[in-house]
Amino acid sequence: MSSHKIIYDLIHGYIQINPDIERVINSQSFQRLKNVKQLTAQHLYPSANHTRFEHSLGVMKLAMSFFEQLKPDLEKTHGGEIESLEKHLLFAALLHDVGHAPLSHLGEQFFDKPGIIHEIGKELNKSETETDYLTAGSPHEVMSCYIIVKNLKEELTAIYAFDYEFIFRIIVGAKYKQNDVKNAMINIVNSNTIDVDKLDYLMRDSFMAGGIGPKIDLERLLMSLCIKDDELYFTQKGLSSLQQIIDCRDNVYMWICNHHTAVYTDYLYGTFISYCNNNAVLKKEFGGTFSELLFSCDAISKNYTSDNEALYFIKKAIRILNSEQDDGFARNIITQLETRHYLKPTWKTLYEYSRFMKSVFPEKEDREQAIAYIVENSESLIAKIRDKLHIEPAKLFFVSRQNKFYYGHMDKISINVKGEKESLSNLLPPRNYAELYEEVAFYLFCEEANVAAVKAELKRLLYGME
């Protein structure tokens, strides 16, 4: 143990780093994560400056804690696979975000997911059919797989004879079709219910934002973790911890991820980057589009682009456009980015949004149909409001958001109650947000003087849909 290094983490305490882990951490690809923020909400929560670097270490720590809890049972049923399972789980957890985009999820929209999968196939000499499992992952997860096979082969080959498909399946959450203990390892890191990636970002984001959610009793949760027939379960001992996880997840999404200001500023930066991508002057000045220079496979794997480069490019683009006779659309966006005098939302909370929609469509089925129509036809809807009220370009925006509450996932969380499998939704007090909020919500952002008029015109148009 003397060769192990120790890192102190604010969330999980001491994390041991052995020479193999250190070899990977010291790579340029992993060090890049020190300059990729976990969140883009620092203007709301100034202390939330944590990065994908410490998050990745935390996910590795949690994955090993889960594995140690399961190890006695795994040794009885899969003794010969223990080392392989542990190695693959450890490094998949450590590297699950190694390809994350600059500017967190804001930048991820500029990743070319099919193109990344194609490049992975080329590196592995695999056909599209042999890599189709990668489609299960998000763009940043797929990019992480690419960085592993492109940049980290030398480090990983020196450590163990890894099965890259197994590592990639853990990262993207793509289980094998046959029942296999490997699927349990996949669920530890990436599942549609509770996994160590979600656990770390919930604990970390909540803490760094000032305790936005309840403290999660991790020790009790671990004591309740078990495995049976290669499937993960929690026992009834962990119900209180599971309740804390659900509450924390809902609070983080409600008050951080879906806060109207965070939603709008992300949208504003994304819209500006899209504008820059299509601007011939900027493309000539930079020698390529922002997508090519910041978010391509080469940008992440060769130039190690991070938040630093993205923000530099944005500032430089603003300076260039300020010196040009540019259109009003860019001018309005730049003014907001420079002065922070942002457009105002027609409503600030999901409650206000829900109340507005219920005033137009009292029946839930009608609301759901209307929302689907509105989201699909948002551009024409905004154009009608803009024309009616004579609103300038870039002074009226429509932004939709998914409401990722946990109530829709509780049925999928299995609890072992005295040997019997039971759904978590039958064991905890009901959290039926569906009665309050629709799965999809949207915001309209405009100048403060136009908020009332925009809301009234939107209501008039929606009444016309009936």
C-alpha cells in the first residue's frame, strides 16, 4: 500500500490512487478534465466550480465501493472473473467522462455522434454492425470511448488485457443480450435508475451549489446493495437512502439544471456558437468552424480543447463581430452576453408554467397533445408572435426542457424485501409529479416590457388550436 497515493475529495474523503490509476490520470486526455466544468450555472451558484476531473475520480471511488460490497457474493458465483470484472469496472468508471465536451452539456450538442462512432469503428477495425451498441450512449459517452481507443491504448495495455467492448458497454450503458454478470457491472456505472455516475453528480452538484438537496447516506445505501442471478438489487435497509437520492435528484434538476436563468444562458451560448459556425468571416479568421475546432474528434483527442479554448473563441468572435457591420440577430445576442442583461422568461417556475397551460387546456390529454404540437412547431409559433408584436430578431426565444423527475423511474428500481422482488414505487410515499407537471416544459424569453403581451398572444394562439 505504500506505493499508493492519496487524494482528498470534498465529497468522498480520501481516494487511493495506485500506480496504474496514476498512469491514466497523468495522461493529457485525463488532465484536460481539470478545465471542463461539471456545470454551467456558476452565475447562479458561484461556488459550483467543480470539474469533470474530480467527478471522474468520485465515480471511480463509488464504483469500487459498490464492487467491494458485492465481492463476497461475486466470489461465490464468479470467482474466476473477479479480477477482470474489477479492472474493467474501475477504468470504465474512471474514464466515463474523458471525452466530455467543453462547456459541459452545452457543448455536447455540437458533437457528431454518428461520426464519432464511425471513427471508433476505424480504430478498432470493426464494422457498423459490430459497433451498433454504441448508439445507446450519449454523444459525450461515445466520445469518451473514442478517446480511450485513440489516446489511452498504450496506458491501458500496460495495465491489463482489456476487452474494449466491455469497457465501452459500461460507459454507454449498453447491456449484453444474454444474462451475464457483466450487465451488473454496466448497471453500476450507467443505468436508467440509480448508478454511481448519478450518485456522484447528485452529491457533488448539490454540495457545491450550497446544499440544494438532502445529504445522501451512502454508507447505508451500500449496506443494502446486493446481487442475485447477476442482477443488482437494494434491500429494504436502504429505503431511507433511496428516498434521499430521489429527493436530491428532483431538487438538483428543479433548482439547478432547469432554473430558468441556467436554461436561458445555456441556450444563448449555444445559439451564439451555432451562429458562429455559419459565419463566413469567423470561419476564415479561425481557420474552421467552432464545431471543427472545439468539438470534433481531432479537437478533443489532439488539441485537448476545454472550457478555456471555448471561452477564448467566444470572446474573440465577439470582438470580431463588434468590429463588423453585423446583423441585428448577432448584435442582440452579443449585447446580452457582454452586459448580462438577459431577456426575461414569461414564467420562472414549472408551477407558473403548469398553471398557464392548465388555464388554456384543463384536460391533461389535451395539454400533452398541445405541448407536443407547440414544441414541433415552435419556429412558426414564435414568428407569429414576433410579427404580431413587432419584436426584433434575437429578442424572443423559445426553449423546451425535459422534466427528468424520478417518479417515472421508481417502478424500475428493484428492492429485495425478505427475498421477494418489489418495486420501489410500492414502498415509498407517492411522488406523482405527473399530476402537477408535464414531461416536457417550455419557456419563452423576451424583453421585460413585452412579457405580458407575449404571454397574452401565446394564449390567444393556443386557444385557436382547440
